[in-house]
Amino acid sequence: MFLLIPKGKAESVLNPYTNEAIKVDSILYNVIAFAPFYEKIVNDYRADLYIKGKLNIRKKNFMFRYLPKMFRMQKGVREYLMESFSDLHFTAPNIYDQKVKAGYGTVYSGGFQATMLEYFNVNIYSSTLLDDRLLSPLAKNGKKYYRYRIDTITGDQDNLHYKIRFIPKTKSDQLVGGYMIVSSDVWSVREIRFSGRSELLTFENLIKMGEVGDENEFLPIRYEFNVRFNFMGNVVDGSYLASLNYTSIELKERNKFHKEKKKLDLTESFTLKCDTNSLHRDSAYFASLRPIELSESEKKLYEDYAYRKDTSSVRPTSKKREFWGELGDFLVSDLKVDLSKMGSVKSSPIINPLLLSYSGSNGFSWRQDFKYNRLFSGDKLLRVVPRIGYNFTRKEFYWSVNTDFDYWPQKRGAIHMNFGNGNRIYSSDVLDELKAMPDSIFDFDQIHLEYFKDLFFNFRHSIEIVNGLELSVGLSAHRRTAVEKSKFVMVDPNLPPPPDLMNRLKDTYISFAPRVRVEWTPRLYYYMNGKRKMNLYSSYPTFSVDYERGIKGIFKSSGEYERVEFDLQHRVPLGLMRNIYYRFGLGMFTNQDQLYFVDFANLARSNLPVGWNDDIGGVFQLLDGRWYNSSRKYVRAHFTYEAPFLFLRHLMKYTRYVQNERLYLNALCVPHLKPYLELGYGIGTHIFDFGVFVSSENWKYKEIGCKFTFELFNR
């Protein structure tokens, strides 16, 4: 028996058995009321998880190589098939331990399917879906974002099944559309289908739950997932099927449902990564595990794949063609080399626009990163990150090497060392000395003490004394050399040069300074990944104090000084990808003796690309670089508001790739700038970030400029 209602039209219908009016609000009240209970009802389960994925490359061009985690295509092949069989162990509240036992497919390498795993670990009763990226229609505030309609009623008089459609009130990547089928006897969901957009994917996911009264009633037993990736003329269709066979299910007892005090240790709430040890790739072995038979077209894909493998073994690729193929991969693809027991090396592509940026003050700049990682026993970790870059406007080459050794991961005890060449620095003190000299002493045409090259070395030891309180102790050294060497030629050769002046004016300056930094984040949440403590977030700001004392005479250092900086910053999530970020800081140099360089740690210019998740919201975009080094004290403040579609919600047709928009307010007070202000607006996508900023100095309009950074899936 069923009653059919026009799709999306009915907010209330008549009960087919009693003719009583049934309102959609009354159904939702019960479903949403029971959802938090059903969300946490399962305490533990074990299941066999089978996933089958089929990919069809509809269109492709040269940009296909840039697509995130995309596999390498075989020449002339458009369709691919992949399968995996796993042991899945769930432990409440949110631990998924997945051990892949067997995998088989027609893909040589790559992980398109790996990116889909989150779509098969969905708790439909949660208030969010897909790792908190989507707002569920079962959220308690769902009516604020969705419209609900009764579509059909089926079932018996004692157990009606309501098909409820949910429609987003506004177009947003954080909302989905679809339907759910709800049982009236226990108000649980039997089936849900939702579709939407996530990053550059459009998807549709059908989840079927166990039957009422069965042990798996509150768990999914089957997923049918369809996805399309469409980017710059590249179109890839994927269809996935997942089947779960539960071997054990443990439900929570009712008397254990009580509100607990929030713990800062969230180890039990974090998802473990897939364990691919002892992975079988044998076709015969996989056939013995496969719970669902292959279709004839799928069998044909395997037959064609086997034929291609046999043919390639008989006709190997020429050395010349193999060389150019590997060279092409090196230039345009991520490179990762496993060095057996020595660790792994990873580099970003040589030719890759995601490392290119443009701004009005810095012009074009490019960056290349390499990464070396080695994991030792006890979760000790060594990281080495060399970086090179070039600023085309200034024609300056940059390089640095950052090294970290986490020797005590439980306490975040680590040794850090970094060295390289920094920004070419402007020295206002040197110019002040020159301006104060009588014109008759030196030939000023042969003195070039304006910009200096910087070679730096930093070493420090950090450890977390208690949760959230970190102490760092180390040293900092700089060797600054004039870009163009000066000749101190006296106008009157008969006059001797002033000795005290010659001691202060040099082509090279060296500084050596011990450094102490204390950073504190109250009530910091964390989790333990093995023996490694991973800090997460806090509802409170992070406070830091940085103190540095320059000592004269060590390693020929030429100046004494003290530098003190205070910094406060906090990111406040508001839900649905809305965030507030604010930062406040101040700093000063004191007790200076022959110091000709003002170089703050927290107030610095970046001449290389930075992205959306870097410091773009906590730096000045249009500030003249000379101001960073011309004042011995500063006060700064930043405020950023981030939300999806602040102003572009009515232009969705033309801004489909815009994920977030931002509003910026930056302020700086230094001597002679009281204040410097920047207002800005920016958009963020998976391809690029763009911002427009307008600045003022001393309450007078200064300039307008832009910031453009290629991200290309790097967020």
C-alpha cells in the first residue's frame, strides 16, 4: 500500500489508513530528535568492506597531469576498473581502522580511488557529512538551510515509510539535495540519497541501511556512489559500489548515554590511516574474495588489460621514449622516491603554476620545495625541507634548508635548524649615519650602503612543558653584506678618516644572539598518533613572547641589542566554513649598540609565494618593504572574516569554483606611520587565490593593489 504525492509539493499529507493529516514538520521533529541517539548507538563493529570503482575518462588535455592524485593514463585507454577488499574496524566515537587485504585493477599507479574512501565511512545520523564539509539535513538546525517535503508514503499501517525530500534553500557547496526514507515505528532512516558538490567534484551518493530489527539496522550495508570531475576541459566519470558484511556489532547500553566532561585528549576520536601491509594483488586470490560478480563489460576490461600487459612485455618501450616520459613526469608531476630504510624524498613539480604568484609590491615569484622524511623507532621523525625560489621583479634568488628532528614525540621535544639567504634588508641606521656626515668627508658616489644580502643560521630546541605550553631556546646568527661594495674614498686625501666612523660603516655586519620563545595555548585539544602528540585546536588564542639578545664579539659579531616581540592570534570556526581570524602583536628593539639592522621575527616580508592557508590573512600586502626595517618598534593588528559566498551568492553561474570569500582589515603603527591601514577582499578556489587591497598612510589614501597566487589543489 502506498500513497503517491507530487514531488517536492506536500508539506502535509493524509494518512492512507486513517485520513489524518501528517505534517512533514512532525516527522522531522521525531527523526531529528532520535538522530543524536542513533548517531552514537554503535559502540564497535567489524566488517568486510568491498569497493569496486569504474572510471571513464570522457575528455582530457595537457592539464590532466595537474589533476590532484590522478593516476597515469595508459595510451589509448579511457576506461579503468579498480577493486579492493578490506577489514574495517570501527570503534566509537570515530575511529576507522581499515586494513586493505587485497587490491586489483587496471590502473598502473595512482590513488583516485583512495580519495573516495571518505564517501564510504558516512554516519548518516551525524550533523555533518564528509568530514564536516557538508551540513546534514538531519542536523538540529537543518530547517535553517533546507526545505522539506513529503514525496511518498509506503508500508503497512503499523510501520509507514515516509520518503522525505530535502532541498537547499540557497546554492552552496556545503549543502546537498536528495531524499531519505524514514520508518515511522522507530524513526530511523532506511535509505538516503544526497547529491552535491565537493571541491571540484559533483557527486551522488545512495546509502542503504540494514532492516528494522536486524543487528545492522543503524549501519549502512551498501553504497552506490557516482561522481564527475570536470576541470578545464578534463572530464572524468566515476561509479563506485561498496558492500559491507558485518562480522560483529556491539551496541551501547542505554545507561551509558550520559554527558561527559570534555577531555583535551581526543585520541579516541581520530581516524587512523589505511594499513596496506601484506596487500595481495593476485587476480585469483581476489576472485575468491569478491562478494559481487563482475558484469560482462567489467570482465572485458580485465581481459583487455591482461592483453596489454602481455603485449608490453614482448614489445618494451624504447629507451629514448622512456627517458622523455620520465623527464616529463619529473617536470610536471610530484616526485616521490622511497629510499628503503633511509626514508623518502618528495619534491613538487619543476613546471607547476601552483608555485607561482603575483602581487603589486613583489611582482612575480616562483617557489620549489623538496621534502625528506625518515621515521625512526619510537615515532622519532627527521624532516629536511630544502626550498629554492626566485623573485622575477627583484631578480633575486632565495634558498633555505629547514631541518627538524623530533626526538621525544610524546612531549613534542625537537631540535630545529634552518639556514639560507633571507630577504635583502634595508638599513635605515646606515643611511642616517651617512646623512649626518659632512659632505666634505667622503665621495658619496662610491658608497652603497643601502641594501644588504642576508645569510642566516638559526638553531633552537623546543619542548612542551605541559599541554599547550612550549618553550624554545636557541640562537640566531646573521651575516649581512652590502649588495654593492662601497669604497670609502676621502675627498681630501690629506685628511685621515674618523676612526670611530670607520668602525661603524662597513660592507659586512655580523650578529650573534641567543633567543628564547615561550608559546602558550590554553586548553589545547590534541591526540596521540602512536607515541606522537598531535596538537589540534583550542577555543582560546595562542600567546607568544619572543626575546633575543645580541652579543658583541662572538664570531666577530659587531653589535649589541635586545629584541622583544609579543604575538596573539586565534582562529574561531563559526561552522559551515565560516571563520574569524584575528591577530595582534607588538615588538621593539632596545639597548642598541652599533646595530644597523631592524629585523623582526613576526613582522617580515615574504618575497616568495604564500597560499590561502599560509599568512595571507596575517600580513600586509601593499606595505613598502623598507618599512619592515626602518622602525625600532611597531604595533600591528589583523582581522579576517571568511565565509562562502559573501557577495557572490547571486552569481553562482559565473563563480562555481569559488569556495570562500574573505574580508581583510590590517593595521600597523610605527613612527611616521600612525596608522597604516589596509582593507581587502579576496576569493579562494582550488586553482588560485585572488585579493584586492586598498591602503592608506596617516589617514590619507596611498594605493590600490592585488594579490594573485596559483594554488592548484594545494589547499
